[in-house]
Amino acid sequence: MLEASSSLGGCIRTERRDGFTFDHGPAGFLNRHPSTLRMARSLGLSEEVVSGCEERRRRFILSGGELRRFPDSPATFLGSDLLSVGAKLRMLIEPAIPRTRSRDDESVGDFARRRLGREAAELMFDPVMSGIYAGSSNLLSLRATLPQMAALQADRRSLLVTMLRSRARTPGGRGASPTALGSRRYVSFKSGMESLVDGLRSALGDAIHRDSPVLDVARDGHRWRVMVGGEEPTELMADVVVSAAPATAARHYLTGLDPRLDASCRAVPYAPVVVVGVGFHEADVPHPLDGFGYLIPSRERGSVLGVLWPTSIYPGHRSPDGHVLMRVVLGGERDRGMCDADSDTLTTTYAWTDGADAEMGTNSTLQLDSTAVSPGDTVTCTATVTDSDGGTASDTVSLTVNALPTAPSVIIEPDPAKTTQDLVATASGSTDPDGSGTVTYSFAWYENGILSA
């Protein structure tokens, strides 16, 4: 396993301070598939697994400056003040709404407005999708994010009827929400999500290589050749390669397989978020925190997407006695600038090296010298960003020096020419030594040494 940085787990990181246990990245997972829990058990983490408190499994929506219960059952739907009477009636007639005949994908927002009405889309679907993906329901694909609902639409079945039937089959009746058909448990570990990373680190042992960024992946017969950078660059051969890096990083080493991959990776949007942990004395919090937290619809404005109450989700495992922990999530598609609001001063350094790792320069630009490099040579640039606290992040990209095409042969006709005639230039004979593409010709006309318009 190759890890570009010095730490494992990507965004998964748990901080323990003054009795609080705070997850900087994901705070838990939904056990929709048994594979994650099965893996945890195989790592010896069975006693570490903790499930969200079912007695407090309720969510709220901040609407009109007040926390309003998210309806997750027929009783809470009828009694909730989140939706107006008109919006509830609109939802109830969903089974009678004609199904679309189109097989095309659509956004979650368009689907929700069409099936359940605008108010339900804005106050139920929008905040939930922001809470899960930090994205906009008007941009997120229905098929990609809510495949169960897309399948219902394809089968021309009612969303409302299916959810009610699923609820009737689920013990306790809990779990109906805009993102689920049936019950799903929210699961984590007593010592935080990093416990899973620690378990994997111990199990994999020497198979893990840190500070080993992948520079290139290429096909070599029936196998794969992986070029690895870092302090000790190496080349690995593998039968199978699995890339788990973000598209922004993967494009650097996948583009060689197909140039179109670069554009595809660049087109993948990411919605960055800021996660803030806040601890309070329990007596200072006026709300009973009798739920998992609350989400905020886009129409409420502001940068906060939602607030989780880890102390209520995992009682006894996230805060010391007499205290509560809140997890505030900001930014996302709603406010992308939030992640640029750090007051740190950032400095960027550059390191250019050739194929033999000899230093070539330290500026942001590098003037290639034909006496130092030849066609086919590899040039690598590593850019490192450092903040005022000494934190660093870096990215490395390599390229192959292209050979210049051979000089063309140019003919101008007619020759000699008269002042009333049009001149035609023909170029030919130029070749590309790299064989990487077809050469193209461009022309510039000069009259007595002056560029002609």
C-alpha cells in the first residue's frame, strides 16, 4: 500500500483532549453493508464498536430561527411544524403524481420538487444532501447519490408508499428519511474513527509505505508498472492496481494511460468543508440536545451546513461528565471560500529535478537548457506549501521532454511573382521524432522585414 503523505487514513483523524474525543473527518458510518463491521471484527475491534443511541435518534432542521423536528414517522410528519399544511398535503398526493417517462438522470432537487413539492425539497432534501455531501441538491445526481429512489422512479413506483411499506417491515419503525428505505444504524468506535486506521496499520504492517507518492502508472504486458517517488524512488510491478486517491491527485499518475483521464479527473467537483469542535459545560446549554443534531437549509443563508451532537449520539464516549461536544460543519458548495479563510500566511517552494534526481532549479519557472536535457528525459517539479504553524502539503508532477520537430521545406509560388499576384506558401517534410502526434504548420509573412497583417 502506497501512501503519499507521512500519515495514514486520509481525512480520518481523531483528537483526544481534556476528556473530549473529536473526529476531524468522518465521525461515523452507516452500516448499510456488513463489510465494514466484518473488517472491524477481523481487526480485533469488536469491543470498540459503538452504535448511535436509538433513543435519541431524531434530527432537527433549523428553519425560521428555530429547531424543528425532522419528520421520520407518520406521527412526527403530521405533528411536525417544519412543513406548512399545504406542503404536507402536497407530499400526500405524491402517489398520484404522474411518473416521468424520461430515462435520463436528473438532479436530486429536480426530483424532489417534482415528486414532493418545492417546500419539501427545500426543507427536507436540500439540508440532508448538504449534510451528507456538502453539495447542492440542484447539482447532485439522483442516480449517483440516491440510487434507491432512482430505481423506484424507473420502476414507476410511489416513493411515499414504498417508504411506508419499508417502515412497516422494519422493527421499531425507525429509519424512514429522504435518503433511506428502511432502518440504518450510525456506527463508530469508542475511541473515535481513527481506531479503524490504527487497526489497519497494525494488520498491514510492512506492506504500508508512507511518503511514497505515485508518479506514474503504466501498462506493461499483462501487468502494471508503478513509478513511486519520495526519498527512495522505486519501480513496482503489480497484477492489479487500486487507486483510492482523490481525482485531483490521481490525474497526475493516470493521464499516461489515456490523455482523456486528465480532463475527466479535473471535471470531478469537490466541496471542501471546515469542521470545528466546540465543548461546553452541559449546564450552559439551554437545549436538551435530545437528538443527533440539526441541519440548515440553503434558504436560511449562512456558511454553516449543520451541527452534530456527538455527546448525544455516543453517550459516554465523546465528552467528559458534565460536558457536551458539538461538531460544526461549514463551507461546502454553499460557501467554498470558507476553506480559504485561514489566517495563516502560506509560502510556496519549488524543487525541480531531472531523471537522476539532480537539482535543476528552485523557482516557479524553469528554463530548459538543451545542453542539460535531451528529448525523452524526465523533469519533475515538487511544489510544497507551508503555513505559519509549520504545516506542509506538497504535490509532485513529472513530464517527458519533447523532441523538436524537424525543420520543414517551404516553397512560395509563383516564383518569380508579380505585384498583382497572390502568393501561396507550401510547407512539407517536417516530422515528429517522438511519434506522439501529427505536425501542423503555421505561417507568418514579412514584407521588407516587417510582419504583414
